[in-house]
Amino acid sequence: MTDTQQEAAAPARGSKVERLEREGDIAADYLEELLDIADLDGDLDMDVDGDRAAVSIVGAELKQLVGKDGEVLDALQELTRLAVYRETGERSRLMLDISGFRADQKRALVELAKETVAKVKETGAPVSLDPMSPFQRKVVHDAVAAAGCVSESEGSEPRRYVVVLPG
């Protein structure tokens, strides 16, 4: 890339980060109101993670906001995305984490992907994993690619799953 191209690209990158930071601010305001209404204590942390805004809520008694297998967390994430959409008019890919649930889940999925890649490389045969949410599948696909294998999703929601292929 020439110096001129880099200079032209710099404002675009800055505006993308600024847009994602604004999404995070809108989401944090929405979630603060929700916590106040529910009379729950939690600290909010905003970040930009790759190409999406990320908001984390950390607090002592927030398990009810995660729910069984993260179902309540998923619903809150969708509501938060709708709040961002209402303010910006643009679809949001914001990620919400509560009490480190997604971070822990991500670590476990990366480990599962590494073990599956090792098995595929050892046997030369594809391995199908259990059905997963879109978030879970993305984590697995990214980890499989980083380990030098290929993966694809098969099936239809809510029973969509990842197949790791020899690469």
C-alpha cells in the first residue's frame, strides 16, 4: 500500500472504531438502565474486539442474567442490539458478556477445537461436533483455521453443527 493509500484508509479505520465505540456507549447506557430497573449491581466494561463492539457486565449476583446455557444472556444481547439499532439505524454485531460467561465458554471451545483438530490430523477423518449457537460455531471455526484445518457448518438452526475436515 502506498503512503497515499494508507493515509486515505486511516480515516476509514478511525471512523469504524468511533462507530463501534458509539455502539458500546449506547449499549452501556441501555444496560445501565436495565440494571437500575432490576435493582442489580454491576460494572460495565466497553471495548472494541476486532470488528465488533464488546460490552461486559461484571458483578457478584448476575447469574440470573446469564440463565441456563446462556439463554438469558443471548436474549439480553439481542435486546441490546435492538437498542443500538433504534439509536443508529444500523444493524449491530455487538457482543455482550456477563460475569465472564462468554469468555469462559470461548476458552472451552478453543480447547475443544484444538483437541478435534488433533484427532482429525491423527485419523485423517472428518469429525462432527454437537450442535452449537452461531457464536460458538464462529469461535470453533476461527480456532480450527488457526490450527491449519478446515471446518464447515452443516444442518439447520437450531441443530446446526461444525464439521472439522482434514486440511
